[in-house]
Amino acid sequence: MTSQGAVAIRREEPRDADAVRRVNELAFGEPTEANLVRALTAAGAPTLSLVAEKDRYVVGHILFSPVTIETPAGQVTAIGLAPMAVLPDQQRKGIGARLVQGPRRAQTARP
């Protein structure tokens, strides 16, 4: 993998499962987060799962899932962001920030 390629953010596809697991294991140095991603995905829980792709390799991953927050006024449903992972050799290059921002949409010209 080269360090010069552009990073694309896109929705995770089924073919990305092994790469997503690898990114999470390497980013966190253990399988706990990767196991969480696999369990949430198997349960159909994710609201949105994105990958960062560089030179046709998955170098980052972010998962958004529903969460329930207990408050004094009752339960509040929200979307939680966790985990977010970037390969160690690709960290501190803005890839995590790009994952949080999500895919860029084409801008349309206004008349």
C-alpha cells in the first residue's frame, strides 16, 4: 500500500468484513472491538457502517448504532459512534475525521 493515494469514504459492503476486522484488531491492539463490530453486525444493529479506502485497501472503519440512554425523564434513543478505527500506519492523517464526516456528496449547482 502506498501512502500517496487519496482516501475515499464509502458504506461498508459484505466483502469488507475481513478487512474491517483487521483494521479494528490492529488499531486497538486486541480483538475486543472487532468482536463487538462482528456481534453488532450479526444482530443487524448498525445504523451506518463506513470504511475509509486508500489504494483499494480498507484503512479505516466507523460504526454508528442505536443506543438507549436512561435519563431522569425516561429513555432517549440516540445513535452512538463506536468504534472508530484507523490502521496504525495511517493514523494522524485526518482519516478518522473524514470517517466522522461521512461520504462527501456531489454538490449541485443552483440556478
